[in-house]
Amino acid sequence: MSLCCRGCSFISLSTIYQSDNIVVMHQGEVIEHGTHQFLISDEAPVGKYRTMWEQQNLFATPTDVRVMG
């Protein structure tokens, strides 16, 4: 995990979506983890990452969306 993520309450998901394993935490507990593709799929157990990804992409320009996947 990148050290820049520690202690942050907000991070642009476009900076981590290519990671081998993304860990989503809420109130100090791991609520889901996996690859970006898994976490945005309907198979993800919670869907918190998918919700955050969709919310961030609402404000993205067409160029940003192409870069982010």
C-alpha cells in the first residue's frame, strides 16, 4: 500500500484502481477487498467501493473516465 494513503479520509480512486489488492475500510474495519474489477462488480459483498467509484466518476471529464478505466 502506498504510504500516501495512510491517514487520509479521501483519496482519488483513479490513483489506486490498478492496484493488485484494494482494501476498503470503515471505522477501522475492513469491509471489502479485491481488485478494482471485482470491487465494481455485482459480486462485491458490500458495494462501498463501487458506490465511491460511481460518485467520483460523476464529476469526471470524458478524458478522466478514459484514463481511469
